[in-house]
Amino acid sequence: MYKYKGKEYPCCTSLTMGIIGGKWKTVILFHLLEGKLRYNELRKKMPTVTERTLSLQLKTLEKDGIIKRKVYTSKPPLKVEYSLTDSGKTLIPLIQSIADWGNYVVEN
């Protein structure tokens, strides 16, 4: 058994999928490979995701330590940026491989 942040997983693969699995998490991470993005920038890149789902997925990824949320309050309007944490950056080769495989499938 693998334990991570209070949850138990039967194997390392299920742990990985528990953190980045689902319809939108890998899409969010793929877009964050480019660098920091604001919430509305993410929404524009993912037009079919609902605001509620995007918000929940961002919170989950933040809670799991994969992305960080930085709030700028120095001057209105409020500005929030999302980016990969150091832990999240270790997923770059994995996310890039998933994207490459998707491109391969489309081309063949």
C-alpha cells in the first residue's frame, strides 16, 4: 500500500492516476507547461470545461502540491496566477509524453 496525503493507494500507478487522473487535470497541467496562467487564460484554452469543474480541479491540484496559486493584491483588480510547483515540474516529461502520444494517434 502507498500512502499520500492521508489517502491509501494499492500501487504506485493508482497513486499517480489519483493525483493527475480525470478528464481535466492533465489538460490543466499541459497548459501550465507553457508557464504561469491566469484563471481566465486557462478558461479560454479549455472552453468546454465548466467554471465549477475548473475551479475544483485547480483546488485539488493545489492541495496535492502539483500547482501553486499566487494572488496579487497590491492593486485592483485582484490577479491570480497558477503555475507548476517543483513537484509539479517533475510531471513535465509524463505530460509531454501523453501529449506526444495523442499527436501520434491523430497522425496515424
